[in-house]
Amino acid sequence: MLDGGELVGMTWHGKEHRGVRSLQLLTPPVKKAAPRGLQTQNWDVTQRNFTVPDNMDTLYWCKIFKVPSLQRKHHIIGYEPVLQPGNERYIHHMLLYECVAPHHFASLDSMFQKYVEHPGESCYSSAMPTEWDQCMTAIVAWAIGSQGEFLPDHIGLPLADGDRAKYFMLEIHYDNPGFRKVKDNSGIRIHYTEDLRQYDGGILVNGITITPLHIVPPYQREYRTAGYCSSHCTHRMFPQTGIKLVSVVLHSHLAGKKLRLRHIREGRELPRIAEDDNYDFNYQQARVLPEEVAVFPGDELVTECVYQTPNRTEPTFGGYSTKEEMCLAFVLYYPRTQLAACYSMTPVKYFFETFGVREFYDMDMDTVEKMFLDVIRPDNKQSSNRVSGSTAATTTSTAPTFPTGPTDALDDEANKQAISMLKQMKEFVVKDEDGSQGSSGGLFGELVISKPDEFRNRSFTSHLVELPWTERLLTQRVEESLYAGKHMVFCRKHDDQLAIPLTITSFPNFTELPDETKNKTKCEGKIRNFLGSGNTAVSSINGINNIILLQFTIQIVVFITRF
């Protein structure tokens, strides 16, 4: 306060107490406590003196937990992180998955009880028990910078509901760029009550399948990708009265700068569900929606991410490392349905066609497509791509000889052997400081081009690296084709079954939200949904091929001139 013109009663904070923190100023605050008078209990789902190894920069660690002994159904009403002091920097995100039992198992107990005292395993590795693949429905999604969330008074997440919601798998992503050995007891504190609320809530995951087919070029000031949930999925899975969205966690990695969840109905875009024009990797707090958003059968959802890679010299691929990329939205909604996730990826053949590649040595495109779909599970986890204990990717640029069955057809057993040979896209990959993936490129490094002649004997990784990414016309064409071209949509239920068959569909051709109704913090973009028809998409691909071939011709001319 002022006393005679002098400031008194306040001391300078000092240089050592300066700092910055991201905040959400234009969204309602997240509830940070349970309602007064409500009888609640806590359940800490945490590691037990786990040692973060010092020989990898990225580690996903999974462990099985069983709920406390409860005699009847309860509701989870909130969660918060339990971060061991001093270890905050190493915990990138945590997910808590509900485990389910396939029909041929008698009960959850017979499947998971034996793993409750198990110390855990590296997620989706060869050491992880196969039963853990049945833990796939996210009920809690926490990411760096978040303080947790308490649900609205009318929503609860089921806990100990008969033979459901009894076993859970905690997945912690440790980000350890300094390669330090750390002891950790972090995890999630679950708040629950026996006073059941009006609605069972659920978490719906939307976005892009975690796959190397999700690619972000280098040298880009802005580059956009999108994951798509089709009208066929929502029409099949949502009740006629629809569902209501409550909050959203938008998630990408280091290159992500602008994220939003878009809502389309009958060919017209509705107001953005969630939008962040200044995404902060270190602040991924759930965004409470100002008003609950109704989504009806037939509506479409698009999770869109804009990346910046001006200082990266090689393409960035989709993957689990923080220096690889993701584009996901975790949506809290009610009433709970059987839909756990709805996301998409670029169809395999369409992806390679986009980059002008028609054929690889030793296998046709049908074989390549089958391999990618086998190593990328429909639940967005790469558990089929189980890796060895190695902590770094070791690939070569020489195409292997793939085993075949009778008449040179790739039968199931031969396909498994081929996949085993291609287990190079490891989640434990030591990256360069600039985030590039190196020249090996994992799985892509094993695919050697045979057609067209202009690219013959290049690995697909080297082909991507050598493209003239600074040519804006090329990157715009790639962006248009992969964003607004064809999508393979996965519509997955809690029991790991697909609600509808895998479908390849064109990105919707819709009327964008008029400028005057957009949020002030809108994402500035250049995609205008002009690839609604297959002919336009083919035209765009042909245009990309022409640019690539022109660049190749220029390189030959320059070489001859210099020679």
C-alpha cells in the first residue's frame, strides 16, 4: 500500500522467484475439489520405487492395479496427479485404462488378479503380458502442467460395477532427455464416492492413430493434420438423444502449436468445441466447456493440429516419443456409450501414392498395407509391434527378403515372420536434439523403392528426407492430400471390437464456420475442404508427383552441368 507516496508492506520477490506459467483465461475454471458434505474416498494409483533408466530418452511404463474392496458400484468424481517432488520434469503424461476380459475368460479376476503385484513392464513391448492389451479404454487422461479435474455434480465414472471397472492399467510416459537414473513413486489419486450421480460418464478419444503414416515435414512455419470421426460411427454408436461433451484435453507433442476440436453437422461446421491457438506443451490442463455441447448421431468430429518445424531438418513421424508427434483429443462426456475411440489415419496405399511411390522390392502394396494394419492395432496402440529390450532403433537401408507361403502369397504365418523382421519402429528411440529421427526412419527405412524409376533403390526414409520441403507448393499439396483427402476411420468399442468395419472415406466437404462467429483465438488455416471428391484428390496427388519429378529432373540437370 502507499504511505505518504511511498510503497510499504511489500517486498521485492527477487530474481530467483521469477517465472512464467500458462493459464486458460477464457474458459471456465476446473473444479479442484469435491462438493462440500459429499462423502468421498481416495485411491492412489502410483508407482512403487520404480527406477527410470538412464539409457533412453522416452519410456512408457505400464502397471496393473485392482480397485479397493468395494461391495457395490461407486463413481469416480475426480482425479489429481501425485508427482514425487523433484520428478515433475520427467512425467510427461499419465493414462489410466479400464481393463476388460474377452468373452472366453470366465472373469476379470481369472485374467488380471495374478498381475496385481507385478512391478510392471515397458508398455506394448515384448515383455508386456498379452492380457494387458485388454486394458484399452481411457478413463483418466493427465498431461504435464495439469492439476487434475473434478467432474460436474451430475456425472461420475463407474468404479467396481459388478465385474466391470475392477482392474486398471496405469501408463506413465517418462520423458528423460538428460538420460538420468531416477527413483519414482508418481501416479494418480482417484477420488470416488458411493453416492451415485445421475449419469455414468465416459472418455472418448478422437484424433489421429499413432502411426508413422502421420508425418510432419521439416522447415514449416505452419503445417496442418487432422483426425476424423465419421458420421457412420456416431450414427451407429450414439443414442438418438445424443451425448453431451463436458471437457476436453487437447494433446500433441513438441511441434504442436495450435489445436482444436471441430464439430460438423449435415455439411455445416458448428462452433468449435475446443480450441487452443497458443498450445503449450508444458500446460495440458483439461478445458471445461463454457456450455455442454450436444453431439448427435450422424455428427462428425475433427481433431486438428497445426505444427511448426522451422528448425527441423528431417520429417517428424507420428509416435510415442515427445520428439515424435501425436494429435489427440480426450473428451469427457455423458451418458456413457460403448464407443471408446473414434479416430483415423491416412490409408496406407494412398499415403505412398501421395509421395509418388508405386512399388517396393520384395512385396506389393497389398502386403505393405497388411503389415501396417497388423502393427497398428485398431485401439490406437502398437501392441502387435512388440519390441525387444533394446533401447534404440537399429535399422538398415537394405530391403530384407520376406518369407512367403504357397504360390508366393504372404500367408498369416509368413506375415507374422515378416512383421517380426520389421519391428524397427520402437517406442524407445534416441533422437537428435533438433527432434529429427535420423536417416534410418524405422520401418520406412526397410522399404526400398522399385517404382517409379526416378526413385529406384532409395529407402522410403531417404526419399522423404530428400524431398524439397522448402518448396511451398510441394508442402501445400502434401498437406491438402493428407488432411482433406482419404481417411481410414476406426470406430472402436470398449471391448476392442470395431463397431463398423474399417472404412476408407473422403474427408467431409462442409461449409466452414463464418469468420464473424469464430472464436477470437481461432486457428489461422489455409485448408478449405476442397478435396471433397476423389477426382480432386487424384489431381492433387498427380500434382505432387509432378513437383517431385520436376525436382528430380532439376537435380539431374544440375549434376550434369557441374560434371
